[in-house]
Amino acid sequence: MTARPVEGARRADPAAAADPAVLAELLAARLSGVLGAGVRIVDLRRLTGGASRETWSFTARLDGDDRRLVLRRDPPGMGRPAGMALEAAAIGAAGAAGVAVPHLVDAGTDPAVVGAPYLVTEHVDGETIARRLLREDRYATARAGMAAELGATLARIHALPLAEVPGLPSIDPLEHLRASYDALGEPLPTIEIALHWLAEHRPEPVADTVVHGDFRTGNLIIAEDGLRAVLDWEIVHRGDPREDLGWLCVRCWRFGSPLPAGGFGSVEQLLDGYAGVAGWRPDPADVLWWQVYGTARWAVGCRGMAERHLSGQSRSVELAAIGRRVCEQEHDVLLALGLPAEPSPPPSGEPLPWSDLHGRPASPELVAAVAEFLRTEVMAATDGRLNFLSRVAANVLDGVERELRLGPEQAGRQRSRLAALARDDQAGLAAAIRSGALAADDPAVLGAVRAAVTDRLAVANPRYLQQPGR
């Protein structure tokens, strides 16, 4: 579906369209041409999820009839029209084939309509927040059969005729991952180890299908009786159907659950559901390959989102915080490859070097005070996206405080590890693994990389080290 011209509709200035009041006017003008003249927009609010695209909920009111709708758009001034058009086409095709998706109301790529390429769908009742879905008693019935249901849903997506979504991009996954990683200019030994393992264990190819590309807990609307909708089709493409299965099993999408299939069940249950619809059953070893691939891909993706902040393209505390999640994915790659974390040495207890030049509170104490202020005062007085970003900022400051306390000792250990391998820094170690000067499966290399990742995670998110599973 593409946007139709609307007679007399207001044309959006992308900068102005960032203002919710302006956006409401633009939506009213556009939807008056789609749904009927006289639409009013009420209860417009931006939802917290989505670091790459904006999501807004609102009600379209016409002649006393209210329709709850959802807008997804690129950030104003940063449009990706081809991608948005492809997402809209995929949702339309999936809905026509009986896949659970939100009904598509409108879509367009002209930034003059609402400030950026966009799509509008019907609201779907249900829950997306993983910690509720995976823990609350009211979702127990849905959880019991969810792994198989998700497998069956993926089989239906993969059965979509490729011709129904023309223009799907097709890439070699390993070449694309390496190119994306190299473009960041920050070599990581863990990713070099993963790339080496992936190249050596690549499964035999199967026929291409439509691949959702981001099918995981958090992008699913689930009610007490089961799956209601599959969301976020923005990276739909043509490729290996096992990619979606492996991505669902990436450890970070389990949100602390020990169950590998999105936190809901076993890989066997997932594949049972898939086979019941698809008529064939992928090999679990091939799904593991795609899990490792997906974990490495998400590590690179996290660093790429942080780069948008660092480069000034899109200054955001959320994007900055995501950069420190790279070590979570490094940890998960090593776990998937059978390398569990060893406990970090406890702090020595030596006081931090401190000068009376700046007085007290010292830097760690100031950082902790600001984090406390965000949690106890700012979050208590806000809701919605500002509340969410306040929590993100407080978590960032927690990590800074831990780095100030633990960082000096960790840096000393890292220097010793690198010296034992005759390398000066992490980039040099990564280069040596890539060139073959150091073997990617050398126990000494793996031990050094494992210890460094554990130290990074002890600063960035120590609770992540306690989560079960591999």
C-alpha cells in the first residue's frame, strides 16, 4: 500500500514533524483522506521501544467512532523509503496469507506526509514486554505452547511466495556480517573468533524463502491465549529460513529465561511446530549456527547503533547505552561455543587513587548520586519515553561508577593477558586472530578473550553473568 495524494493536506517539514502537536495535525490531514473527512487525532504518544524507528500510538476519531492505531515512521530527516515500502508490502502479504500481523491501514514514503516514510496499522491488544510474558502467571497457558506456535508461525512466513514481496534484498550473511563489522573500525577478538567458527561450520544451503529478520521476543504481541501479531518487519529479506529460527534462540532474547526458544520452550518444541506446518525439520546443529551468527550480528548491530550517537548523526542516551551491550553479545557468543565465564577476581580492596584537589564527593560518588536522583525523583515524576530514558541514563551511570571502581585493576589484568600473547592492545589481538598469527581455537587465546569479556561485562551489566543458558 502506498500513500495516495490528499487534496489540501498539510505538507510536513521534517524538523517540525518531530513536534507531537505538528505530527497530530499531519496524521489528521492524512487519515482524513484515507478514512473519511474530519478525522481528529487524540491520545498521541510515543512508545518506548524502537531505537531505529519511532512508534506512536493514537486514536483516530471520526463521527464519534474511535479507532486505535499505531504509527511507525523513520526519524524525521532520516528516511529510508525503500525499507519502509518493503516492510509495508511484507505485512500486507503476510496478513493476506493468514499470518498474525496488525492490519495495515496506510503506508507511504513521501516525507511530506508525516515527516518521514511511515506505516499505520490497527492496534492489537496484547503484551510485548518480555519480563511480563515470561514471568507472570496470567501468561502461563500461552507460554506452554508458545515455542511450537512460534515455529508454526515462522513456517507460514517462510511459505510466503517470494513474488508477493518483490524487491527483497538478498545477501551472503557472512560477507555482510564481516563488512558491517569492518566498517565500524573497532576490531574485537571475540567477533574474529566467531567469524572463524562460522566459516568453518557453515551448514549446507537450503532454498531461499521470505525471512522476517527480527523474529524474537519483544517483537511479538502475545495475549493470554497465544500469539496475536508479529511486529517489526523492517529488515525482511530473502534468505535461509533457518536464520529466523536461530535468531529467536539468541540468548539475549530469552530475557533471563533458561529456555532457548525465545524464553518460552525448547528448540525441539520450536522445531516440532515448524515441521508440522513446513513439512521438513531443520537440523538443530544448523539452528545453532544461525544462533551464533545472530549473536555476532547483534554485537555488531549494537556497536553500529552506538556509532550513530558517537558520530553525531543521532545523539541519544539510548543509543549510547546500547554500545555498552556489545560485551553481552560477546559473552553469549563464547557461551554458545562452549566457553563459560570464569569468575572475575574480586577487587583488591585498595582505595581508588584520590586527590584532594577536587574534594569530596569523589567522581564515583557523584555518578552514584546522579543515578539515584534519576531513579528516585525523575522517574517518580515522569512516565512514557522520558521515564524510560531516565532509567536508561541511570543504568549508564551505574556502569560508569563500576568502571571508576573496577577499571584500574581490570586494565592491569588486560595488559598482562595481552603481553602473554605478545600483543599491545585488543585491536592487535583481533588482527592476529584474523591473519592466523594466533589460532582462533588456541586455548591461551580463548582464555584471554574469555577473561577480557567477563571483565567488561562485570562493569557493563554484572547481572547478565548470572543468567542461565548458552
